[in-house]
Amino acid sequence: MFRRSYLAMLVSAMAACGTPVVQPEFPALLTNPGPATLTEIEQTVSTAMDGASVNLSADVLTTSSHLTIEQNMIRRIDQPPEMGRNTGRPDHFQLVIDGPQCVLVHEKTGLHWLLNSVECVKE
């Protein structure tokens, strides 16, 4: 009996050694806002939203790790927008730090987008 429990502990300890260590992600804020950083974030968000046109503020992700992108109402002369609220759901993103890397997470899809020229710190 003792031998079985010892063997079970040994096997579980060996299995734990082979398990990769997953580093937690932490909410983050930009430390290097600027034109290059803004361009990379806009391009990343646009790609995540299937090529939608995105214009972000120069201070995006400097005071909060969350980014919400609302859909624009389509405005055309032959089809004016309906009166009232836009019922489309906004897209949500979060800037996180994963080890030394800054990553933008698209909350709807769960996809993680690595930001190469962005520097960030824990929020």
C-alpha cells in the first residue's frame, strides 16, 4: 500500500515537471505613446475587426487598459441612418503585459495580438 502511494506521488511529481509554466497576464498601460505606437495599435485593431477603419486618440491606453470600439452608423444620401440608438455591439480590447511583451487581447474572439513597438507597464 505504501509503495503504491509513493509511486503515485512520484509519477505526479514527474508529470508536473514536464508541464509548461504559464505566466499570468496583467492589465497594462502604454509608456511610449507616440505616432508609431498609435499607428501600430490602430492597424492591429483594424486587423482584429476585419479591416474596419479605426481612428484612435493620441492618448489611447495610457490611462486605462481597456479600449472600446463602437461601430459607426453607415451614412449615405440614399439610405440615411435610422433615428435612435445604434444597436450594434462594440468591440472590446484590453492591453496586457505577458512577461516582457505588450499584447492586445480582443475580448470577443480571445485572440492575442503581439505589439512589437509598444512598451507598457502593469496597470
